[in-house]
Amino acid sequence: MKIIHCADLHLDSSLTANFNAGQTKERKLELINSFERLLRYADENLVDAVIIAGDLFDKPIVSKTTKNIVLDGITRLKDIDFYYLKGNHDEFNSLDQLRNLPENLHLFNNEWQTYTAFSSDYYDITISGKELTSRDSNLDLEGLELEASDFNIVCLHGQLTGYESKKDDINIPLNGLVGKNIDYLALGHIHKESVGEIDSRGIYAYSGALEGRGFDELGEKGFILLNIDEENHSFTHEFIPFAKRTLEEVWVDITDAYTSLDVIELATEAINEANIPKTSLIKLVLVGEVLVEADINENVIKRHFENDFFYIKIVNDSRFKLNISDYAHEESLKGEFVRLIATDKELSNKDKMQIINIGIKALTNDLGKQDYEIN
């Protein structure tokens, strides 16, 4: 029996944090298309069931187009069962209130619900779940009763105790699941794929998001494919990279770079070394120390690369470097200015460097609007 475990698709996400209007529209369509591609993958690879472990949608109000694509896609695959458990982002959506839901779409609620996905004379394959919401986060593990002879899958959406969590996160105590006859715990909420052990019998797994949406979701995204051997009660699991695009972060040491072209050359070398696909969304993080006299324009750097990738973001974490001794005896307005700022006891070193950088450019008639925006 083949089962897809996916989560955190976040369909209809606003995606306005980084992109322009055109990129936002295209990326939103790509998220929907990834769900369509997932359905096609399931159909072509003879998958028996798809578990969606929360946050299928990003917000309570879902567009008619998105809702119809989801329901129509599921309806067309009559031989595949879909098990959808709502997460914290879609706990208020009204999908479960619609009439004529597909017969192969199975929903969960705030009580433990168990479905039999496969049955034989010897044991069943079960899928159990309980929706944890902001209104009811009680896991009620006493209500979870699983037969030791069955192959038991449990679906939850939340954060395992032990992860760094926010105050409003719904926590799942891993130690409370020990000895509950769980073979596979299908989790949603964490957007990075990870697998660990519950006890000697079972494992837990976050499938991660199907598509990354921001630069806190770097690298490959996709789903987990379970292959259960009905004869010997064993299974294998495999992470399937599936995202249309990946988000990548490249650190570039620009120490002693003096011009924007110097930085472009260093960044090109770092990007080529990382072998980043042209379809990616990329964040260039500039680090190191540069002379305050350096002329590095982030807009020029971004413009150089923006046609090579779907989206590029520049983050300048470099520091200014200044040899005060070079100006100690310079008899000029620039030398006097540097000495004045460098000896100001009320300014931090960072502020001194920024002021000196702008001042030197102003004194050399090389100060533009971008200098105020950057600094």
C-alpha cells in the first residue's frame, strides 16, 4: 500500500512580503499547480491514499477557484482516499460545511477519529487523527486506542515538545505517544522535513511544506512517500523533492571589495559554486569588511542578477573598515571630518562608520539617493 504524507500547502497564501504584483500572482498559481501535480503523481504512481496533515489552505476565506480545484481534483481520483486534518491556518475554513463533498475525502474533527485504510484477515491499516485548535488544544491521549496487531498511522498538526516554539503553538508531547502502538506519526506545522523515533515500534515525521514561501524555508521541499508491505507489517519511507522552485541563501565574503563590480564577481563565483538552479528564489548575504571609501551599490548588484533568477534579495551584513591612522595627518576637509567623527565618544563604532562613509562620499561628490536608502 502506498501513502503520500504531505502538509502545509498554504493554498491562497498572500505572498506579498517579498514579491511584486506579477511575481505574487505567478507564485500563487504555482502553489495551486503543485497541488495539481501532487494529484497527478499520486495517480501515475498508483498511490492508494493521501494524508494532508494540516494547513492545506492559508486562511479562513478561500477563493472559489482554489476550492473548486481542490475538490474537483480529489473527486476525479475516485480510487485514491484523501485524509485531510485541518491545521492552525485553516481551522476556520468552511470546507467541512459544504454539501456533496467527495466520497473519497475523509475529514477529522476535535475528537479522535479512526479510519480503516486497508483490511485483511490478519490486521488492518488504520489512520487516526484529532484536530488541535486554538479553541481546543487538549490532545486527550486516553481517547486514542489502537490495536497492537494493526498497522497504525496517526495524523496531527502541531509542534512536538522539544522544538523551539512560540507561545501560541499547539504542542504535542512526544513522551505521551510512547507505547500507544503508533507505527507512523504523520505531522504537519514544521515546514522542514524531519524524521525521528517515538519508541522501539514507531517513528514520527514532518513532511515539511510542499513549496517554500519565504527565506525561512530554505532548500528542498516536498512530501513523504510511505510504502507499506501488507504481508509482513513493515514499511519504508522516502522524502520526494517536489517544489517548483527552491529558496536558497548564499553568503558572499566581500572583504576588501571596492566597487559593485567587485561584489558581482564574488557573488557570481559563490552562486556557481553552490550550483543553484535558475528557477530559484535567492538571497545574497554580503558579509566581511569593506573600506568606508568603497562604492558598493546594492541596487546595481540586484539588477545584475534579477534576470537570472525568479527573485533575488540582497542583505548587506558587511561592516565598514577604516584605518584612522591613514587620516591622522591628512591636511584636508576629509581628514578633519574623519578625525572629528572618530573621536566622538557618544557615537557607536557602527554609527561612526556609517557617518564617515556618507561623509566621504559627500565630500567627493559621490553621494546619491541610494546611499541614504542603504545606510
